[in-house]
Amino acid sequence: MKFLLALLPSASVVLSFLLSAVVVTAAQEKRADPEFWKWAQTPPMGWNSYDALGTSVTEEETLANGRFMKEQLRAHGWQYVVIDARWYDTVSSFDDRNFNKERTDAKLAADEYGRLLPSLNRFPSGSEGRGFKPLADQLHALGLKFGFHVMRGIPRQAVNAKTPIEGSSFTAADAGDPKNICGWCPDMFGVRANSAGQAWYDSCARLWAAWGLDFVKVDDLTVPYSAHEVEMIRIAIDRCGRAIVFSTSPGPTEVEHADHVGHLANQWRISGDFWDRWADLDHQFDLLGKWQGVAGPGHWPDADMIPLGHIGIKCTIAGKDRQTRFTANEQVMLMSLWSLAPSPLMLGNNLPDTDAWTLSLLTNDEVIAVNQDALGKSARRVTQQHGTEVWVKELKDGSKAIGLFNRSGADATLELGWTAAHLAGQQSLRDLWQHKDLGVFDGSFSHSVPAHGAVLLRAAASKR
């Protein structure tokens, strides 16, 4: 009898299996009509602290960027203010090493249930257990939305201490998997696909909702792809009672996961960290090319943060304090490609330092309208030859946005043919960067494009 009993699965194993089945079933049911797709009908537009301020952004720096957004950018559609990594680290000084393994066992600010709290040495308004609510309230009062970055999983310190999970009979040790770790950030253990793991994510989402969170970027989800944690986070957000945009990171997310991630997350990274290097921008064309046809209202392939303007102030991983290394032509190319894709537009620069040129890129309403078009169609790469290519995006009013891109090192003349671009008859063309009508054309159109540059057009059937 003892031998037979030994063969039977333990209650925890059975519970884990049953929850896994529930998670998968719930995820599959979401595929029919994902309610959360209504939360990001167009690609989210905002600011993320990482490129400029790294892992040591402060409350005042966050508010300064929020105030600039309200004054200069909100009228053009920018609205999310997102604090990136390690806002819960309690050390008194910060540098780029915060993600490295030498930070293992760093003390993280947390409540009695193990849930992460903002460190008071940088976010003093969170005292007395108030967390991020005071900061979120201030940003909401500016007409903006608040977001932050978290690592997937459950803090190692909570698992080791067996802290209780709020709202359940489980402890963190029931939820955490010490064998499931991130290779580059030592804060967390992965979460098991069991009832304790779901209870953990549910408790976090309830706390985030109480703070007034509008956007969460969950890191270490996609390389390798952690399907069960993507599913559990989705369920937790759906249960929390607040519309929180769910962004997965880092990348590249493999296209084979398109159906899964597209029906569970609002946006997902298609690349590793994107920086102000020509090789990164050049590569992004081919990555976005793989995701053509996948985007739509509420679910967007994410080409990553936009490193224009003043970056590297406290984040020196990809270069010290600097103005973007992208040339003016490359900046136009980047904004044209992100708008056509369309990708979420998340700025990485320190906004209060924004110069006139950068501001002109970020407030061009004709270009932003391409990204924010309500139809939500992906652009298609319709021609590609000799380092040049043409991308075409259908717009809701029946017109088309067209990008002429020159990835080569020499100026080139590109020809836009009506057949390849699916145009017919006479077309009125407008240059969206120059705010200039170019005239009416029939059959084709040619335009010079500088090396590493772009021309962004809008084509509409002529009424002549």
C-alpha cells in the first residue's frame, strides 16, 4: 500500500497541474475577444526613464519629465511616464552595476507580503506604506498616466523568508522556483505555474491598481519566452479591476509566439535593447519586417525606446552622457519607421533638456497621426533593392502613408510605383516632415533620399 501511495502525485503537484490547465484555458478564451485590446487602441506614447537616468531615477526627476510632457508634449498625444528598473533597491548610491550579479542579495524595499515598494531614498512620497500612489496622483493631476518596470517573478528575499502571500494561504516559498532565474538580474526567482504563483501575481496587481498604475513593463519574460508567466500576469491584471497596459520585455520575441503574446500583452519587444547606433537602427528594419501584419488596436510589436535628445546622464551602458549619436537624417528615419510600423513611441531622453530640433520631431502632428491612426494597420515593406526600400501603411480615411527609406551609405533616388504600393489613378502626395504638398501624380513618383535618411509621404486619391 505504501508503495502504491508513493506513486500517487502529491496534492501540490495535482494543484499545480490543475492551475496550469486553468491558466492555459483562460488564455485561450482570451483569444476570442480580448477585452484588454481596448486599453491601447493606438500605440502607447510616453517617456521611459532608462536611457537617460538608468536604474537611479528619482521622484523629482520623474516629476520634472512629467511637467515637461504636460507643457510641451501632451497636446500631441504623449501621456505615459514610466519609471524603469530597480526603483525598489534601497542602496544609497546607484550606478550601472545595479543589474549585475554583484547586486545579488541587495535589500529590496517590500511590504509584509513581499511585494516591492519604491525605495524611500529616491521616492520619499512613498513613506508610511503609501507606495507609488502619491506620485501617481501627481502625474494624473497633470493629465498624464503612470507606469513602471518590474522583473518577472517573486523576490528571492521573500521566497527565502517564506513571507505570506496577501489574500491567500500560501507563502512566497510555495510560489517561487529557485531553479528558474534571470541570467542578468538577481532580484527574483521565477514563479511556478501553480495556485500560489497565481496568488502572488494577483496580489501584486491588486497593489498596483490601488496605487493607480496605468502601464507595467515586465522584464525577463521573452528570452527565453516564459509563456506561463505571461498568462498568469494577464489573468492577474484582468482580475485587478484597473486597465493596466501590459508590456513584455526584452527581445527579440520570436515571431513563433505572435499569436500567444498578441492575445495576452498590449505590446512586446521585438529586439534587445535599442541604442543610438546605426547598426541597431539598420537591424530594426528587418526585425519589424518579420512582424508585418501582426499589429492591431490593443496589441503592438514594440521596437523599443527612442534614444533621441539628451541621454546617458546616469545610464552609461551604451555610452556616456551625450546628445544622441544618431544624425539628423537617422532621427527622421527612426521616427518615420516607428510611425509606420506602427510601434509604441516611448522616449528615452531627459525631457527638460529637449532641444528645438528634437522637439520638432516629437511634435510633428502629421507624422504622429500616422502612428496613431485608428485603423491600426501594420505597414508593409513593398519593395527592397540596393539598400533602399518602400513601406506602405493603410490609413482609416482610405489614404496611405508611405515611407521611402535609404539604408545605404550614399544618397539615392527612389521610385514609388503605383502597382507595388497598391495605388491607383491620380494621387495627391504630401511630404509629412516638410508639411508640404508635392502635387498630383499618376503611375509613379521619384524622390531623392539622403543616405541613412527617409521621406514620409501621405498619398490620397486626387479629387481633380
